[in-house]
Amino acid sequence: MKKISFAAKPSNHLSPEDWIGDKVSTGGGEPMKRLTIDVPRHLHKRIKSQCAMRGENMADEIRKLLETHFPEDYHQEGAENTTATPTPGNTTL
């Protein structure tokens, strides 16, 4: 029986961020970052089916929603600090 030797397993331990890397958007060439969220199964099915009917990509549609909800020129009136502070338990968009 012929024996085949295999090379050692690579030992470079990459972080998940390094392993995924920065994807470049096709539009403006800006690096992309991955955002993982959990949604109820019924909502996922609804988003997926409606995007398919429209011939749209789910990720592109969700990016459009996020861009609309979080405009680049947002300034909260009367706030000294423009950095948003998350409210525990508040997950509404």
C-alpha cells in the first residue's frame, strides 16, 4: 500500500476579523465590515421572499434601510456628544 504524506496544518491563528478581511463594495470602493444580527425566522423568510420577487439582494436592501435610518449628516439637537449611547433592551430601528 502506498503511503501519502500530508503537510502540517498551517499554524497561523487569525482572528475572525482578519480571516474575513475587509470586502470592498462594488459601488464606491469603500471597505465593508460584516454585521451579524439575529432575526426571527418569519421575518427572515419575508425579507428573503420579497427580495427574490423584486430581484434584489437581501444584503443590498438591508444596507439601504440602514443608510436611510442612520443618515451620515445626523446631529442630535442639544447633545454635547454626537456619539450615540445604546439603551439596554432598545432594539427598535
